[in-house]
Amino acid sequence: MRQKNPFQRMEKEDSKLERSVVRDSVGVVFAKCLFCYGKLTSLPSWVFSFSIRDSWQVCLAYETCLEFQSILTASGDKTVLKTTKFLRSSFTSSVGIPNQTYWRGLSGSDDLAWAAILNIKCYHAFQDDNFLTGYRVSNGFWGAEHLYQKIVNEYMNEDGSVWWDSGCTYIAAISCSLFITLSMMLHEVNPKDEYLGRAQMTCDWLLNRSRLWNRHTGRMDDGVTWDGKVTSIAWTYNHAVILKGLTLLYRATDDLSHLENACLIIERVISDSADGICRESRKKLSRDASCFKGIFFRYLASFIHDNSELLEDSKLSDYRTFVLKNSHIVWNNCLDGDSAIFTHSWHIPTSECPANPDRKTQSLLSAFALFNAEGLLSI
């Protein structure tokens, strides 16, 4: 028997969504997001479909769902009520109280920062102070402020650099970028001088003294070893997380150089993208790396949204076009007959690039973040 087309229901949802949003074009965007949200949350014990070594990806999964919820809220769509109810109960049961496996899986300064950033977003979404200040010995739960302090105490150097690992063998660009953004997100909630001061110190080290960032080209290399050897690979997510931190640094200091540096970083990724389609610098990607492009578009869309009145028209147009083009291409390339399967190779159809089962969830998550990015720019 021929299977039903799974997109029939999506098309009906799309029709409903078009009537409930402010702009007609948003309905199509929401259909993409709603499809990915349904795919992700319908997985059996979906949050545990990641292994313990992928705990930071659980943070990404929740964060992506929270973003979808915020987009629905801004649009006034009724779906948000069901989404909020599901996410709130899911956070309470899976992340907040009993899930010791998740918290044990966090390893290194970057994992701690991903969890802290998620907790801050939970605080804003659910107005629950526990996500900021909570601490439970019984299950290892740490609120954002405690996670931040753990990074400061165990991973941060006097010059502002942040070790990636507890063995102090590698300083990663992502660890520094995450710390800058985390510090400024906490500063936004509670404007303590220590948050701003440490963010400025780490930003100065990363962009001016680390040898990781080239201000002439915008390229951000991955990291530097304990003996000073730079790892020369430019992952997209190393050009992503810092964008939020730079935006918040500008707001706190009125120093336009932060936004100028952010634009250089963005434009490096765009210039590296053949035919306007985002690619990583390596063809074979790990489970982690399969998430990176989605992270870039999450922070790019946030940067555009937060700074639309400050950016030059030409930059604003280029950045928006990059988001919209990638979203359109990925959606069209994922369609394979009566199914939709996402892979890490966005520039070619799924039929020509079979999905790696070991990276299936990560590829779905990355595409979901990309569609959310389009959604944010459409409301």
C-alpha cells in the first residue's frame, strides 16, 4: 500500500498558519519549523536520543525549540500554547530535576557555557529564577550563575583566555566566544561590573592578542594548544556565538567597533560559501560538526534582528539574503519523494547524499535552527 505523503498534513498546517500570522509569507516559514519541531519531539524519549557525550547538543535541541516558541509568541500564533506547555514540562522533568545523566555529560568550559546560555533563555521564557541561581546537590543541576562561576574558577586565565578542557591543553575560540556571550547575557539580566569586565577582557584577548582572529579577512581559527600551536581550521560556529556577545558589548559601551568586528566575522563566512550556500571547510563531519551551520544561522539572524536599525542597507540585504537563500535551498534539497531527510551537505539533494544514521538528529537540528532563523527575520 502506498504510504501517505507526510507533507499533506504540513500543507494543511501551513494553510492554517497563513491565516494566523501578520504577513502571508511567514506561514510557509512556520510550516518548515513546525515540521522540524514535530520530527524532533516525536523521537522516542527525544532528549535521550543523544548519547551522554552529546549533552551539549541536548542544550542546542532545547534552545532551538525555545526559539521556535518565541517566534510563535511574536507572531501571535495559537500553536505557542501547546509548545509552551510541552517545553515547560519537558524542562522540569528532563533537565531541571531528575536527569543526572545530562548534567554528568557536560564536560569542559564550552559544555558548561552552552548549558548556562540555555538556562538564561529558560529564565526569560518561563520567568523562573532557578534557571539563574538554582543549585541542587542531589542531581548536579547548576543554574547559569553557578555554571559561569565554575568556568571562571576552573578554566579562565588571568589574560582573559578560556581553556577548553580541564587538563588545560587547548584554548578554543568557541570557549572564549561562549564565555563572552554568556557574560554579557548575565550582564543584561544583572548588570554587575564583573560580567562586563570579564567579557571585555576575553574579547580583547580573542580578537586582538590570540592570533586566532584575522581582522583583515574575518577568519577565526579553531584554537591554540598549550605550547602555542594554532589549529588552522575555520568552523562556522566559531564565527557565530561571538556575534551575540559583540552586540551586547556594543549596547553596554556604545563602542561601534564591536559591531564592525561582528560584520567582518559574518562576511568571512559568506565569502567562503560557494554559490551562496553555507559549507564547512571539511567534507567529512563529526556528530558535533553536523550542528555547526545551524548555530551560525541562529546567531546571524539574531544579529540582524537586534541591529537592523544600525546596519547599512547593503549589509542588511546581504545578510538577510544569505539566510533566506540557504533556508530555501535546504528545504528543497531535503525533499526526496514522499519523505524529507536532512543531511549536513546542504548544497546537494538528499537523494545524492544519503543521510548518515549516526548524524541524522544533528542534521535535523541544524536545519531546524536555519528555518528558525528565517522565521525570526520574517516576523
